[in-house]
Amino acid sequence: MYVLDDLDRQILNILQEDGRASHVNIARRLGVGHTRVRDRVLRMEEAGVIRGYRAVIDPAQLGQGVLCIVQLKADQQLDFDEFVEQILQIDEVVDVANLTGEVDAHIRIWARDVAHLREILYNKLSILPAHKSTNSTIVLKHWWKPLGLGT
């Protein structure tokens, strides 16, 4: 486990808000040298604390205005990891989480509209061999925040 100090936390908080922030910009904001920031970021990348940088896309701006949470039960006789790989081949699926409890997976799907969602559920997801049943919920509004790193 990587142990964060205050400077690491401050750097990560800035990068979570703006993954494109330069080392120089971060250093200015924190009142430290840019080489110190560069070295910290590199160390956290090498340790796997920072796994990458990516653009955050707003699906609604691309015509995908319906977010659906799908709870799925899988056939336990089949390979679950292979099933997840098949689910992730569906373009509209953005993530899959393996769960404990009544259901096996939690899937987030973006669709254009309810008709498109129905097509995804019936013609892409339910035809997979390990699919047993689903319970789908349309999200009315979604909030997000970066991981809290304490002080």
C-alpha cells in the first residue's frame, strides 16, 4: 500500500479535478518546485496510484441521454470473467462491477432513448450465454465527485 503525505494528496486532488494540469501549474498552486511535483507524480504513477489520464466525456452531449443501472444475475456454471469480457464488448456499457449478495453484477449503460435501451437489453445483453436475469433502473440524475483523500 502506498502511503500518501500532504503534498501527494494536494497533487492528486488537483489532478482529479484537472488531469491536464502541468507540473509547473501544480507547483505554482502549491508553492513548491515543479521538479518536486514531477518526481512525486512519477513515483505515484510507478506505484500504480495514478493509473492513467483520460478525457471525461458527457454522453448526453453525444446523444446518449439515458443512463441505466442494470443488476444482473449470471449462470454460476459458466466463467464469470469471460461473461464480463462479453458484456464489455457492448459499446453502450461503460462499466461492470462484480457484487456480493442477490445479484452478481452492476452494469452502467448509456442509451439514446428508452427504445435504444430496450434494444441493448434484449438484443445484446440477454442473448449472452451466462445471462440469467436483469433488473434495470433508469437514472434520473447522476452526481459525481473525486475520491476524498483526507487532509
